[in-house]
Amino acid sequence: MYHLECIECRRKYRANEVIYTCTCGGLLDIVYDYSKIHITANDLKAPLSVWKYRALLPVSREPVSLKEGGTPLYRVDRVAESVGLKKVYVKHEGMNPTGSFKDRGMTVGVTKALELGMRTVACASTGNTSASLAVYGARAGIPAVVLLPSGKVALGKLAQALMHGAKVLSIKGNFDDALKLVRDLCDSEGFYLLNSVNPYRLEGQKTIAFEIADQLGWQAPDRIVLPVGNAGNITAIYKGFMELRHLGIIDSVPKMTGIQAEGASPVVRAIKNNEPAITPEEKPETVATAIRIGNPVNAIKALTAIRESGGTAETVSDAEIIQAQHELASLEGIGVEPASASSIAGLRKLVRMGVVEKDETVVCVTTGHLLKDSEHVLAVCPKPIEIDATIEAVKKAVFSDKQ
Ligand code: F0G
């Protein structure tokens, strides 16, 4: 039904091989025999969830699941008006079991690990991937090892990885260093690598596209805007829409629009300079620690997704990210972490630049929940007002201009 295929030299590998990249160094894709997949929008009437789309997922055993997916697609008219568009939606991936979109990849990836007989799972992470792997490892009953950049992981994410029992290693280096190390560790120890270089992870994440189309009545929006870090998610969502079009379920594919922080923007530079590949950044830096990545492993796939779909990529400053985070929280009641808010910040900038047209239907993907990074919230919001426990003090404070 499916096999692994190198996106560079087209070499094929059997689905049961434990391999992450081709011997030529190229990234791998899962390629299906679509002629054997018979599925129509009519077959897809079950409630939303990752496993609703099982016919398009590359595993056969009982899933390791915590009921991931089925996240809300909110229409956000106040934000739309504020950025200058008519129809904007937010796909809030922070509503997954561990509070980020990573769960979609992990339910599929950890299920695959069991199917392949792997005994330990591992990843490098800016935080969310490690939280999700720790949780799904626990659910599967197998150990998880996670490598994190020291001092740069939001506390909520670290708390999840620790409490769910992963072996948590804090690396004196950044995410890119941690990813190199964990790849070596997996090769030498036979651990199963669950970073997004593993194409099975991306298969789970492509269900974001399935759900968006499903929630819009089997139509694609004109544009998807999302944060880009290791560049897996933009690739996965593009693949999801391409598959739906291939199967005749939708008839267009949205313009894939990737947003990066100014201090960590190799994909944006490659798009703007029309280069075939990225030039890695040695010292990535941004308040959005989730996307503090200088050498995205899926960059080649992401560049293709952006170019083939007629999309684009843009940077936003940390100040723009924080403003967008406040706006989404206060105007719409949607609480997201800084990386996720970059999608809204990026959309605002692209409307201002005239790149996004006024009548486009846009879906912004908010990838992680506000509570992941509460330390950041305390740093950017006013402090609570401390008062005496008297009704006079309460009234005075309620009607004061402070906060
Ligand atoms: N948003 C959030 C909240 C993330 O955690 C990540 C990636 C991204 C966006 C970017 O997605 O890497 O597929 O381009 N976080 C990874 C991690 C790197 O380790 O949790 P991407």
C-alpha cells in the first residue's frame, strides 16, 4: 500500500525498514499507491480525530492514542478586521492532549515504533516534541529519551517531559546541536528517532490539512499561515492538501505561507533570495523558543511546499509576536504560545505589504497552548495588583487606571 521514497534520488525503501534519510542523504517521503485507496468525502462522516483518516495513515496496528486531533477551527472576525481581511480562521492545535500539534505526529510515530518492534523512542526538542514524546511513550509503555537546549525550553513543556517519565537531558547547546546528537544516539543504540525527519511523524501531522478541509465543508482555504521551525509541519500540511486533491476530495491547494522569527529565519531568506537550499544560522535567537532553530532539517521539503503552492515566507519581530499573542488572547479568547502567535503577526505584515489580498480566506495554525510558556506571560503582562483584604481596597483597585 505504501513505501518510503527519497525526495532527491527517488530510491525506494520498504515500509518496514528503520531508516530516516536515504543513503544519498536525501529526505524520505511516505508514498501510497493511491489507486488502492478508495475514499470520498462521504466516507468521512465520523467525528473529527486523527484516526478518522486511518485509510490515509501508514500503520496497521491498534493506535497508541489519547484522542488527538479534532481541534477547533475558530472564525476570528475581530482579528480579521484588525488585520484588514474578511475571513480569517484559527486552527487551534493547542487543544490537543498535550497542548500542541505534535500529538498528531506522535500518535502515528509511536504506534509505528511499536509496529517496528522498537523498544526506546528518542528526540531532540525545543520543548513541545519532548512533551508529546514523553506522554505517548508513557501511553505505549516504552521509555523515552529527550535532548533539550539548556535554559531555552518553556517550563510547561519541561514539566510535561519530566512528569511523564522521559529521561530528560539538558544539552549545553542549541536545538540544532541536540538534533545532531540524538541522531547519533539513535543510530548507535537502536533507539527510534521521532523528530520530524522521521516521515511517519509528518503523516500524522498532515491530518491538520484533512481537518481544516473537513471543517470547511470539504473545501480548501486560499491560504494557510503557520510558524516554521524545523519545517516539518508546513511540509506535512501541504502533503495533506495534495493528497485530498489527488483523491478528488478537494479541487485546490492553499498557498502555504511560513512565518519565522527575525532571529531564526533561514527558510525566509532562501525564499526571498530564490535559493535552492537554506544557509543555516549559527546562533538563532527569538522569544518564540519553540521555533528557535537555525538549521531546519525539513527545509528542502518546506521550500518545495511554499514554492509549488504559490505561497511565501516572511519574518516577524519578537515585538510583533508578543503583540499578536496579546491580540488573539484579548480579542478572541484564544490563548497561544509565542511561536503560534507568529502566524497572526505574519498575516498582519503580509496584508500590510499587499501580499495577502483582502478577499482571501485564510487559516492561521496556532501550534501550541498559552499555558506552555507561562513564564513568558509573566514577563510581558502587568503584575497582579497587590492590595489589603478589605472591600475599600478592592473597590479602589477595581476602579483605578492601573493594569
Ligand atoms: N510551533 C510550535 C509551538 C512548535 O513547538 C514548533 C516546533 C513549531 C511551531 C514549528 O514546527 O518544526 O514543524 O516547523 N517545535 C519543535 C519541538 C521543534 O521540538 O517541539 P516545525
